Amino acid sequence: MGPLFRLEGLSFSYNPGCPVLDELCFRLDPGEKVALAGPNGAGKTTLFHLMVGLLTPTGGTIEAFGAIRRGEKDFKEVRARAGILFQDSDDQLFCPTVAEDVAFGPLNLGKRPAEARAIVAETLAMLGLTGFETRITHTLSGGQKRLVALATVLAMRPDVLLLDEPTNALDEATESLLTDILAGLPQAMVVISHDTAFLDRIATRRVRLDRGRLAP
Amino acid sequence: MIPGRSPGGGLLATLDPRSRTIAAALFALVVVGQDSLPTLGMAVTLALLTAVLARLDPIATLRRLLALDGFMVLALASLPFTVPGETAFALFGIEASQAGLRLSLAILLKANAVVLMMLALLGSMDPVAFGQALRRLGVPEKLVQIYLFTLRYLDVLHHEFRRLRTAMRARAFTLRSDRHTWRSLGYLVGMLMVRSVERSERIVAAMRCRGFDGSFPVLDEPSRFRRPDGVFAGLALVGMSLLVMVEVS
């Protein structure tokens, strides 16, 4: 099996003249859990957004799941197979209830309501959130929001997880629960984090993004 | 702030949200078209009965009605002096007309009847259920989406506002009547808007990551009209026909 993602010579800039990414190369293989470190503003989140086509690179190629991806149509399939967990869970949870939010992705992928319901129940059970179906998303605590946001991503049954500071601002108990969950998931992942203890437990490889390029 | 789910609603809670929405809209239409004081009195009574049936909290309801009346008081107080007609009394040499007084009273009754009925039928309903009822009644999808997103993000925006406000206070900002205060408040509002736009962009990005292409899938199996809805519709029709008949006779 080939790599899940292969980025070749990827460049990107928000303003001409000051590139965020400068001919960056990266490869993600099945089973890998890659820690992505780097100073604030180095472009880590930008890299995630490029990988799923939310931003368009100014140069280079993105190969995902065995094919070169260019336009919006190509990336629709990528987004179904590579799920991003956003930094702020309030950005991710927009439906009134937890069940509706978790079902949003599967329904978009063409699942019937009954199937979506089954996926919701199964995903919530996996994260220890059984019984949260009718809870109102904006009344959840920060830790609960993060777990439900992870559920909305996992409900898409992705092959790759792109996690943007998943343990940020969590209390110890929730952090260790989330670490256990993430360590037990079979998916390949790229994790942006500054939390050394957390990375020691889950990362199989580390890379550092600095001045637009990745270094081991 | 708008609560997530408001339980209650008494007997009315068993009804399909659509029945309540239609009844409230029809009631408002009928009442706005009425002119005679006895009919409007009946309308207020009908609204009161519904409010009791919905088990509205009397004090909270009264406070809301008073807020409405306080808002209207200026306009209503000036009406008797501006509408021509037979003189009822004079104040500081300005004559108040009987027709004007009657008109003020009619507007007061109308507004209170409609608002009380809205509070009883719609206010006791879960706001999200109301949005879904509107969607199923054929209200344009964009309006429903704006309503549902407002429900979801009002609280987040309010939190953001409070965070900024606290941060200002932490640096000894107090409201004064000088340029600095006005400029700072301007920055606060501006920053809130910038953040809202940025957040909306992140939300759309997160939605696109989950395969969003412009239409909202619906998970909930829709509720159906059942027996209580039939009874309720019958009673509502009888009540409103009575109002129209009294008015016409």
C-alpha cells in the first residue's frame, strides 16, 4: 500500500513576498502517528487546510490516497477520507443537538437517516458519550465539546486524522481520556501539539515546521 | 440569552410545533384586523386562557408585557392629542379627543393580545423545534438557516463580547464621556465583527470538511399531526370565528 499523503514542493503564501510554506515535502504512511511541531504562526494549521483543499497551494503537488488532487471535486473525496479536528470546537459544532452534529457528515456522504443514527450511537459509545444524543452542543463543557467534535470527525469513518492541538485547554482527566482514545485508534494521523507528555505517548515520528519547510 | 431547550408548555407541549405556529400566525392576523373594543377584549381573554393552558410563568410574562407597553407608551400617550374628534378632556389647554383615546386603547389591547398569544404558543416551544416547524411549513431555507445559526452562535458571540469587555476592564477601562471611551467602544464592536467573520469562515471550512455542499440534511423523523392537533385546530378555529363574528355583528 502506497502513502496516504505525499506532498511535493508545496508552496503557499497569504501575501506575495512572504511565503508561509516554501517547497515543503511530506509523506504520511498507513499506521503512522506524526507529531507536527513548530513555532506559532509557522503554518501548521495552513498545512492541514492545504491537505484537504480548503486553501489552494501556490506551487507543488498534493497526492492523496493514490491520486494527484487539484480541484474542488478532487478534494471532496479527500475530505471524506481525511478528517480535521479544529482547534476551537465551537467552530466545528454548529448543529443544535449532539446527534444532529455527529450525523451531519454521514448524511452529507449519502447515508440514510436510520444508518446515520446507528453511526451516531456507535461513535458516541466509542468515546464514552452514550446518552449525549439530545444534549445541546453549546451548553457542553470545553472537554465534552472536544470529544463531541472528535465524534463528528470519526463518524465520517476517515482513513486519516488531522488533529489541530487536540489537548489544548483540556483538564488532566479529559486529556488523559482523549490520549487513550487517540492512542487506540487505528487511523494514521498528523497531530499539531506542543504537549510533550501527550506526544510521547502517541507519536511514532516527529517533524518540525520552521521557515516554510519540514525538518525531522 | 436564549435557552437551549425550554421544557414546559403544559398541555400544548403535546402538539406538533406546526399547529402552534400556524395558530399563532392566524391569531395575529385576525386580531390585527379587529377594531371594536369588545372583540379586542375577547381576544385578550383568549390569549390569557391559552397562556394559562401553556403554564406560562406569570411574573416573567408580566415583565415581558410591561416591557412592550413601556415601549409603546409614548406613541399611545400622544394619540388622543393628535387624532381629531369630540373633546374628552383638556391638558394644559390641549384637547384630547375621544376617538384618539379609543384608538390608543384598541392598539394597546391588540398588541398585548398578540404578544401574549405568541408567548403562550411559541415562547413555550423549544426554539430549535420552532425553526424546524418553520422549515416544514415552507419558510425559505435561507431564513430558517439564519435563525438556527443565530440560536447556535448568539451565546458564543456573547461570550466573546464578555471576554473582550473583561479584558478591557482588567486594564482599568471605565465608561466615561470622552473620545477615548467612544473610540475604545468602537474598537470593541469592530473587533467583535472581525472575529465573527473569521469564525464564520472557520465554521464553513469545518462544514466543508464534512462534505457540506449547501443543503442541510435532516436527521429527525418529522413529527406528525395527531388527534390533539385536530382538537386544538378545531378549538382555535372556533375561537377565531367567534372573534370575527362578534366584530362583524
